[in-house]
Amino acid sequence: QDGVLAAGVAASTPACMFIPPLLMMIVGAGGTLIATLSFRFIQPLIEDQDTQGVTSLHLFPGLWGALVFEIVCIVGIDNSWVTLNNSNMLREIMPHYGEQWTSSATQALVTGFSLLTGLLGGAATGIIAKFAGRIALAGSYSDHVFWIVPDDFTHIGEVDADIKVM
């Protein structure tokens, strides 16, 4: 399931480019492979800081997609892959669609901005969490610690729980 999401993250990185389906499938498969390897080898090292696997699921596949499409832009392959039937109207349909180096620079700029936003957001969240105090680890993943939850939902997901269908 996470591999499918990672493929979507990697393949959606260049959403503004005209990329053929075969390359998108290759990039998606690469994103899946990178996420799987990351979950296996990197996630155990950072498990305390990344309990949900966001790094393996979003960061690494996103960087993979950005790197592949940065190379595609630099090589200039994307300009020959226009898949629209009305490719002569490309500049009218997408006036922001740049030439070889413009697309490459835009891709690099957006990738850098995304990394900076993630780092600043993560740092701000870490600082807020540090000042908020510690939460007992046992109750960290249970909604009933923070919210008023109906009794029949409190123990759903536990091994001995009686799952009630509404």
C-alpha cells in the first residue's frame, strides 16, 4: 500500500510537464523501490522521530521524481515529448511552459523551496512539541486521550476488542 502511494508521489512531482506514460510508470516504479528500501534500511534508524514513515513515503520518492525530471529537463527530452494533438498550440495552452533551461531551473527552484518548507515546518513543529511537554507514549496513538470518543470506538483495533459494525 505504501509503495503505491510512493509511486504517486514520485510520478506527480513534475505535474506541469508533458511526460509520456511509460516514463511515468518507470519513475513510479523507482519511487516504489526507493520507498521500500527506505522503509527497510532507513526507517529503523529514524523511527523515534518519524513514527509514521513520512520520510520514506514522501521525501525520498519526491526527491527521486524531482531528480529524474531535472535530468529530463537538462537533457531537453521533454521538449520532444509533447503528447497533445494540438502541439502547435502548446504556448497558448501553457504559456508558462519553458524551454530546456527554464524548465530545469523551475524544477530545481521548486524542489529547493519544498525542502526548505519541510525543514522549517518540521523545526517549528518540533519546537512547539518541545514546549508543549511530553505525552505518555502509551496514549500517544489513541484518540480517547485527546478527544471525547464514544465508548464503542475506544478499543477498536486492539487484539481483544469486539469490533462493532454501525
